[in-house]
Amino acid sequence: MPYAAYPRTMSGYGFLRQPRWLALGFLVLLVVPSFVLLSRWQLSRLDERRHANAVVESNAQRAPVVVDSVMTPGAPTSSIGDAQTWRPVTATGHYDAARQVLVRKRPFEGANGFWVATPLVTSSGSVLVVNRGWIAASGGAGAVQDVPPPPSGTVTVVGRVRPSEQAPPSQPTDLPAGQVTDLDVALVGGGTDVYPGYVDLLSSDPAQAAGLTALPLPDLSEGPHLSYAVQWVFFAVVAVAGFLLLIRREREYAVGDVTTESEPATRTDVA
């Protein structure tokens, strides 16, 4: 950079007082803490993922127990926590097919589809919402879906407990009949004597009709959170190192120009 851009009073690191350098320094001070916070957020997501995986591994393989030993009918949905989620339970009753609903926009293995949620009225009169499985969507958004019917008569089911979803105060008015946006046990089960969580069906006696895909356990990998956390730290280091490198190069230009200007011209005597 030509010396004319740097008066003698601006030699060394004096150029850092220029507006463009102040702006660049402010930008670095802004982005570096942001990158660090993003890295910490990814690490917190990793901790959450590890905790969720531990709950699945701890609860999903336990022997089935009667549903009333895990959930209490009429209890708030907030009562379903780590101790209950993914626990296998068993219940006996009859399906209320008239209240069966399809839960929209539930993709599975790359295909769009529905969950089939059917209330099971237990022998005690309480209602357990059973997610009987997944079906692929057919036709347009308003098309009537071909849903295998639930078994009739007395049925014994085994399923894994899942926390209720929370539906909005009112469902969209343009939904086809029998479809909902969320598997909210209060919305599907009706009444007040409903278990606070639903179950993903594992087995049924008698068996249900073919055509429903049982829902598998979630992926137990840790996901990309650790690599993302490392990347954000790397970006922070690059930002600082790049800024310092620019300062060093700019100072070399400034000092070099000042030195060149101050050196006397060399005379060459010709004999």
C-alpha cells in the first residue's frame, strides 16, 4: 500500500484507529462470541440427544406391565416423563372405532403418511389412545384414505408409552373429516377419564388387519451436534486468526513505507 495513505503519525499500529479497521474489529468482536454461543448450543443439543437415547435404552426393553402401573387416567399430560416414556404396557378393552382419527403429515422412510390413532376403552372404563401404526398417504390432500379397521370385541394390546402431543386450541377448518394435526389424547380420546399418554402399538390379541406399519424405536445415534460444535469453534478461531493476520500484513506495509521514505538517497560517484 502506498505510503501516502499513512502519515508518519500513523506508522506501527496507528492505522487501527481508522474507521474501516474499527468497523472490522467490531465485527470480529460480534461474530466470535456468537460462534462460541452456537457451539455451546450444539453441545447442549448433544446432551439432550444423549439423555433421550439413554431413556429409550433404559425403558424400551423392559417387560410389559399393566398400564395403570405407569399412567393414571385423568392425570395431566405433564405427568408423562422419563420414567414413563417408552415403557411397554398392556391393556385390555374394546376399540371405539367411531372416534378413530388419522394424524396428518407423519413421514416414514421418505414417504408421507398418517398415524392411525384409535381409542381403546379399557375394562375399567378409562380410555387409552392407541397409535395402531402408519399408513402411506394415497391421493390428494383431501382424499379418503383406506384404513384397516381395528379388531372387534375384546382386545389385549401391548404398546410403548409416548407423551401426548399438544393440539392447537382449534383444528384447521379445512381438514378432511376424521383427520387431526396432532396426536393429543384429550382431542382423540374425549372425556376426562383418558390416560395422559398414548401408546405405540407393539402387538395385539387378536391381531389387527394387515396394512399398518408398526412404528420403530427412534434412531439412537448422537447426530451431527458434536461436529457442528467443533465447526463453530473452528469458525471463531479462523475469524480471530484472520483478523490478526490482516493487522500484521497492514503493519508491515505501513512500517515498510515509512522506512523507505526516511532512508536517504544513495549517491553513485562516477569516476
